Amino acid sequence: MSLSGSLVTHPSVVSHYAHLVETGAFSRDLEQEKVAAALDGLIEAISAHRLARKSSALGWLFAKNKRSREAVKGLYIYGGVGRGKTALMDIFFKLLPVRGKRRTHFNDFMADVHDRIAQHREALKNGKTRETDPIPPVAAAISREAWVLCFDEFSVTDIADAMILSRLFSALFKEGVVLVATSNVAPEDLYRDGLNRGLFEPFIGVLKRSTQVMHLDAPTDYRLEKLRRLPVYMTPLNAETKRGMDEAWEMITAGQPSREERLTVKGRQVVVPRAAGRAGRFAFEELCGRPLGARDYIVIAQRFDTVFIDGVPVMDRPRRNEAKRFILLIDTLYDSRTRVFISAEAKPDGLYVAASGTEAFEFERTASRLMEMQSADWAQPRQKPDAIAAE
């Protein structure tokens, strides 16, 4: 959602939110107003903490020794998609008057953490450090760079992340780091049904002790209202349909940067060329031109609420293998009620042109499902597993 208006003339999250309501960018909502007020309170607390630390050299040293006791309690905001969490976070981050702040997608942050851990282990191997545990020095380095961390789309889907989160964030909070995060799920539902979840559960307690948890339960999914006006099946393949897919992608991802992601399935890796939050984007060949199977598609459906498929061709008997995978893919996405955006060479009932063979019969079901998945009521807000249990 666009943040219209100058933040300079709106010195608080509440006042800027009121401006967005006045201009029609938001509809007034009491739950959003509560979150805006909490973000303003956090700005005041962070600002006061920063000044106390810098009031004098002696005072700064004294404060540093008590950082874990005096640390500011952060904020964890969860709720369904399209509730305005990201827009409110945007305002908060821009208004926060500290230099040591970092705003990033949670998956990007964890990738950076794993890179730092690998570098520390390499340094240990080469005799450049005697510290065998990489977590404390990595947390200290991160806190020196930014002591206010803002995460969008906080979710835990990777077992490697899950196993270190409790120790990592305990160390970060001990360093005085303040966490502000948005998520689609409550803390208790993070990494739900994940492998070895018992090892992850201490992190939930760490998170609750160090943040105020708020449920943004706004009655309207504003982004979904806009998406209802966008076509989800676009044909034929041309520049116009490409623009339509790109427009839908920008709206679904709310402008978040996309990156390559890898999902682990039975020891193998499935490459997601573009992932942003709970949305993944693939070319047809990347999903159906490669030897992927049911388990791969299930993991994709667990990981993403929305899947984009670019460039679905018309298929015939020479492409029966691709057709079989496409049938299986659509069945999986249909069963999981995943929102799907597709650009295709033809309408659903014209995508498979062979007149004989089992694929021709099975594709009738696929075409019917593709038609049903275009309805405005198809992609209603829903809870999905927050973890990938595919090992």
C-alpha cells in the first residue's frame, strides 16, 4: 500500500495514519489505530533509551553494563494478509530517529546470519579466532550495525533457522537489540508441525518476553479487495499479459524485494527463482519441465499462499510428461486452496490438444479447476502451515 503524503509533516505514526484515512488510502479502523499508537509509544521508548545511553561517557558505560536489564521491549504484530501491517511498519521505520536501524525481510536476515556463522567457522578453522561458539560474536556484530531490527513476514520454514533462533535472539536481546516484526501468525503458531519443533519452542518464550504481541485483526483485507479486480488467468502470451502478471506480483508482494529461495525436499533442493514473503513465482518450465513430483509441489503449496506461473504453453502428446506434472501441480494447489496467477498460451480448455490418452481425460478436470480458481471467492484468507515438514 502506498504511503501517500510527507512524513515530515506527520511527526507520529498516528497522525500519518490519520492523513492516510483522510486521503482515502486507508479506511479508518480501530485495530490499526491501536497498532499505530503502540508504534508511537515504541518510538518514544527507543528515543529515550538512545538519549540515556549517550547522556555522558560514564552514563553510557553504565548503561551498557545493564543493557539486558534496560533493553526496550519490542513489538510483534500479527494478522492476516492485507491488514495494513507492512504500511504501518513503513511509517514507523521512516519516523524512527535512530541511525542504528535495519529493515529487511526475515528470510534475508537469516541468510545473512548463516553466512556470518560460516565465516566465523572458517576463521576458527584457520586459527583466526578461539571462540568455538559462533552465535555470541555474530549477535554482537549484528547489534553493532543495528540495534533496532524490523522484519516483515516473520515466518520460520527452515529447520536450520529453527534450531538456532532461540540462542541467536537471546544473544541479540542481551546485546540490547529491539525487535519489531510483522507476521501472518501468532508466536505460538510459528514453525507449526515443523521437524524437531521441541528444540524451537524455547524461542517462542524468548520472543514473548522481549516483545509486546499485538493481533491486528482488521475486518477488511484491503489488498484482497484490489486483487479481486485483477485477472488471475491471463491469455494469450504477449506483452500485455506480462504487464498484468508483473502488476499482480507487485500488488501481492507489496513491493518487497524478491530473491531466489531453495526448499529442501527429502535431501534435495527445489529452486524458487523469485520469492517474496508468502508469494513465489516460477516459469512453467521450472515447475513442469523438470522432474518434480507430488512431494515437491506439496512443499511449494505449504511455503506459499500465492503462486505465479508464467508462460504455460499449449501441450500435446510429445509434451505429455509436462502435462502430467501440470495436472499434478494444479491438483496440489487446488487442494491447498492456494491463490494462483497464470499466464498461458490458451484458455484452460485449450491447453491440452491431444485427443487420446489418459492425459486428455485427466486434463478435463484440470481445466475445470483452473476455471473455478479464477472466481473472486476462491482465495479467501486462510491459515496455512507455517513450516515445511518434507524431510
